[in-house]
Amino acid sequence: MSNLKIRSVEAVAMPLPLAKPIGSSLGTYTVVDFTVVQVHTEDGPSGTGFTMGLGGHASTAIVPYIQNELAPLVVGQDALAPEAIWQRLWGPNKARMRAGLGVWALSAVDIACWDIMGKAAGMPVHRLLGGFRDEVPVYGSGGWHTLSDNELVAECQDFINRGFDAYKFKIGTPRDEERISLLRKEAGEDVTLFVDANQKYNVREAVDVSCMLAEYGVAWFEEPVIADSLDDLAEIAEKSMVPVGAGENHYMRWGFREMCERRAASFLQPDVTRMGGITEFQEVAHLADAYNLSLSSHLAHEISISLVGATPSGYMVEFMDLFPSDSLTRKFEAKGGFMKVLDVPGHGLELTPEAIKKYSAA
């Protein structure tokens, strides 16, 4: 059997330029700030993980944190024990991993370790975690504030033409109702519409907005209020005329457990690249099952498809192409409103050496 002790950990900042600026209630962005991690074993497979944020330069802090703090704790450990490695990384770093960039870094390393485990077993990560179904519904995501009305409709129509029957767009502008009315008219009643407020409102405002959203048959109201106030989120979930979705800014099982206990959301939306990796994502999947809630995902459809597809609570996967088309060794395509889980060992996402060289920060 191959020696699967971890030999080294590489972390690389990879800011990927966007074709044009995109904007939400949180700001306007020109790059996607990726941190790519590769974990190498002694004479077995290597694994790939990543974390990311829209805009900013978080990777310039995450890379040295991984190299100086996390890598020394990982080297020499058994790559076939990702949960033990997770605990080894989290234990001495609890003060720095209550949320934020510390957990982002942990997530990237954890994803890479699960990739190794799948490759070593010759099985998809999806199967290792339960393999509930082989294809998962997906929705097209975009609808940025920076889009004109014509561009908004065109983006939605492009997703429809590619077989999607659900579309998510941003709200939080003075023209929200005009944009929603236009989309509903152009897309038709058969297309499911989701909205994302990116923590724009207070409780009173969010309740008022939910009444307007209900008139247009919007299916979920994502992050209506600041993510750090579960009191506010729970109050909205109780009073909103539209089901609430949240989770992209929540961390690890404990943050999601409280959200479940408070019934603060109907749709849980963890981001595997930020909230603790695959190890923690499956814990949230178990919570969704226990509380009879729907599990979706935030971005990273390349990996999320395997995780949402592994659990009975899996609902939909957010689909947004952020990697340049020439940067991955295989395609992640959606057809007819579904994505098939890749039947390859590991999670299936691998960057080409050329892409790493081309996009790595100097």
C-alpha cells in the first residue's frame, strides 16, 4: 500500500480577474480572490482544496497562515484520517478559528485531505459521504446590481436556454420591484426566482420587502439581515412572507446548530470553502436532516455538487462559473436544470499547472 503520510502542503494566492465588474449590496468587485491548496503525500495521490472571496486580498493573509501555522501540524499525518486532521488543526487554533479567515484556511486544507481520501479509495467523495443521488438540481446565479435591465434579462434567459429553471439575482436597490417585475414577465411563471439581499436590511425593512417578493412568487429571501444577528434573522424567518435562506457567512456546526434551533432559516446555505470544509459540511447536512430543513450551497458548485448530492436533505446547488474555462482539467456542466456528480476518485476539481502559473499572484 502507498505511503499516505502527508509530505508537504502548498498554498498559492490566485486572484482571478472577472470579465467585468460585478456588484451587490456588499460592494463592487473586479476579481475573485482564490487561495488554492495542494496537499502532497509521500508516494500516493495529492489533493486539491481552495477557499475564495469576491474582491479583496484575503489570500495574502491566508497563504502565510496555512504555510506557517497549519502546514506544520499536517505534515507527517495520515491523509486517510481527514477528521483527525481537522481536529488537529482546529484544536490549538480555536481562538483564531471562531470565524473568518482562519476557518477559510482550515476549509481549504480539509477539502484537499478529503480529495486524497477519495483518490486513495478509488471512489468519489460523494460516495464516501453516502452517495444519496447522482444528479442534483442547480440554479443559475448572478443578477448583479451592475447589470442593466437588458443584461439582467439576457443573463436569466441564457440560463433558461441552457436548461435551468431557477435563477437567483441580487436585490437591495431602489429599483428592486421594477427588476423583479421585469424578470417575472420575461422569464414567465414556470421559472423559479430566488433573491439575495446580502444583509442589506433591518427587520422592519425586510418584512416589508418580503411582502413585495411574495407578490411575484419569489421562492426564497436570502440573507435579508446582518448574518451576525440570529435574533434578527429568526424574527424575519417568523414574519417573512417568503422563506428565508442563510448560511454563507456562518461557520462550522455550532453556528448552524444555533440557526436550526432558532428556526432562523428554511434553507441552509453553507459555503464548503469557508465554513470548515467537507468535514463540517457533512455535519451541517446531518443537522438539516435532523431539523427537516433544505440544504443548498453557496458557490463552489464544482465541489458542492458532491456534498449536496450525498444527503437526503440536499435541495439545490448554486451554479456560477468563476474559474476561467481554461483553468480546470475537466468540465462541470449543467444540463436540463441538473448537474451529474462526477464519477471520478476524489472530488474531481483539479487546476491545470498552466492555470496555476498564469493566475498565481506575484
